[in-house]
Amino acid sequence: MQGVIEYFLSLGSTVFVPIVLIIIGLILRQGFLKSIKSGVTVGVGFIGLNLAISLIANVLDPAVNNIVERFGLQLTVIDVGSGAAAGVAFGTVVGALIIPAVFILNIVMLALGLTKTMNIDIFNYSHYAFTGGVVALVADNVWLGMIAALIQAVWSLLSADYSAKMVQEGLGVEGVSIPQGYAASTIPLYVLLDKIYDRIPFLRNSKLDLGNVQKKIGMFADPVIVGVILGIILSLLAGYNFHEASNLIMGVGAIMILFQRMVKIIVEGLLPISESAKGYFNKKFGGREVYIGLDSAITLGHPVTQIVGTILIPLTLILAIILPGNKVLPMGDLAFAAFFICMATIIHKGNILKTLISGTINMIITLYVATWFAPYFTELAKGTLDIQGQSTALWNGNLFDFVITQIARHGWIFTIILVIVTIAFALLMKKRSVQNEAQ
């Protein structure tokens, strides 16, 4: 089983996702050549996204490390990053079983009408594996761990369904949703904060989106110019010379442009599949919707996400220093702060001020949750990571992970109650969806 999982993971999103989309296109009777074109186009977009993500690592990681060293930050738990964390999660017993288990659960929920999302983002099943791995470790019971992992998979699907229309509006493409483990877990928080903002006149009436800002200050609000300004600030914090600073500034500017371009390529490939899906389900299931669940990386093309994500890099370091009780030194995941707030941009409809406030609140929560998980992650990582002392990842600072682990770790009774509550919530969401469609 572990060998099969490692094989699928080794294909990478640039191969596996296009294959799945080609199969979906054929099922939807899109035609052989059109299905291939759609799948390959999306794959090309993901290749471009991966190149842009590697650019983040190459350009921003050294700056982050310089800032940490220059200011002598003394925190005891090292953030090893999402890549290492996912490897640890998939290396657990739960991780070895999670892909077929979640896939089967997803199919059953689709058949019962309990979700509209088909989650093909298998590389991020690692979030479910991590939750299950920690519960199995603490409760000393693999079955409890598997149930906890599947509960989180259900919560992610329901969050994806809830936010699907907002995601589709933000991307300009129908028929997609974001069930990615971390992004989905932030949706309840950002929705709650958005409702709170609506009760605060200053925030409710805020027009601080990119379009309005550009009208007031012109080119200074252009994403590329903002990228240059943020690059200069990071260079000063890192103590860079002109050569290093110029490369960082160009790199940040490139990130601002490349993500937007690559997401447009992905959307270009998804549009024909979206249209085919709409026609197919209208004909076969009386208009029932089914969404293709994708990685949150497809939302990173929004300039507000990139701008606020870059601002959060130094801000998160400051938070890590001043927050009482935090032990995490943000490093491995810090350069990828945009992933932590991508759904805030969607929920707040591109409002810069709301996204920045929500992102700051989320990073505070992330630091504390990642600190709490540190001893458990360190135990799971033994034999996988060669690190002295405790380690964790900002990737671990997932509210769904935390809530489910806190409940399921107490044994079968609490886990069964959690299962019942999850089923009840899924049924409530189904009823709400049926009522909305009937209106």
C-alpha cells in the first residue's frame, strides 16, 4: 500500500491532475482531443505555478533566514516547512491508508448528495494524515486516528462546498472548489470575521480593494510596483547589499506577475471542462452540480493575496517574537505566507484591509497551534527528519487539525460524538443546498 501511495505521489500534481481531468472530460463526453487539451493545459499551468513557487523559495527563503540571523531570534521550535511536514504525515500508518480511504469516502458522499466536491487534490490529503497520525499516537489506536482523519476530510469537503461560489466568482470559472486541507480550515474563521467586520462601520464601509486604491494613488498600487516596494523593505530588513537587494526586488516583482499569468492558464484549461460538466449534469441529474476540488494554489493569482502575503512575512516574525507562549521560529513555511491567507482574499472579496487583519489573526492562531503540535510532530518525525530538539511547521497550525485532535484524543466516546455531529452538519448542509437550488 505504501508503495502504491508513493508511486501516485511521485507523479506530482503536474501529471496526476491532468490525467484525472482527462478522464473526467471523457466521462463528460467532451471528446478525446478536447479532453487532452484541457488536461494538458491545466498541467502546464501547474508546472508554471510550481516554478513560481520554487521562485518564492529561492528568492524569499534566503531573505527570511538573513532576517532571523540578523535580529538573533531565539525561539526553540523550528518550522521545517510544509514539504517536510507532509512527508512525515504520509510516513505514518494512517498516511499509508489515507488516499484510498478518503477517495472512497468522497465517492460515497457524492452518491448520497452530502457533498458536491470531488477532491482530486490527493497531495494535500497529508493534512488528514497528520491529524490521524497525531490522534493515533496520543490515543495509541490507529482506528481512532483513521476516523479522525476521515472526519477532517468531510469538514474540508463541506467547507469547499460552502465557499465554492465565492471561489468561482474570484477565479472566473464555474465548477471548481478548494478542499485543500489548510485553506478549507480557514474558511469558518474568515467567514466569522467577515460577519464581525460587517458590524463595524469603519470596516463595513471600507472600499480598500485594489481597484479603488489604484484610482486614488495610481501606479503606486500596481501589483508590480507594490512588489518592488515590498522587495526593498525585505532587503533592508535582511541587510542586503545592492546585488542581493536587486535580485530580491526583481524576484518579488516576478512573483506578482507569474502567479497571475499561470492561474490564467489553469483557468483556460478548466473552462471547457466546467462547461461540459454543467451540460452533463443538467442532462443526467436534473441540474445537480458537481465541483472539481483543486489545490488552493489556483487562488494565488489574485494580487491582493500576493501583496498581503508578502507583508505578512516580516509581520509574522514580529508576532513570533512578541506573542507570549509562542515557541515557533517561522522559517520553512514563512516565505509561503500567501497560502495561509488566500481564502481571506476570496471571502473578503479582495478587500486589502480586511484581508490583512484576518491574515494577522490567522497567523497568530497558526503560531499557537503549531506550538501545541510541536512535541507530537517531533515524535512522528523521528526517523524521518534529522533535527535536534523540537520541530513543527506553520503548516501544522490548522484549526481543523487542532479541534479534531483535541476531541478525538480522549477516546471512542468523544470520537463517536464527533462523528454524529459531523453527519448532522453534513445533512444540514445538504438541506440548505437543496433549499437554495429550489429558490
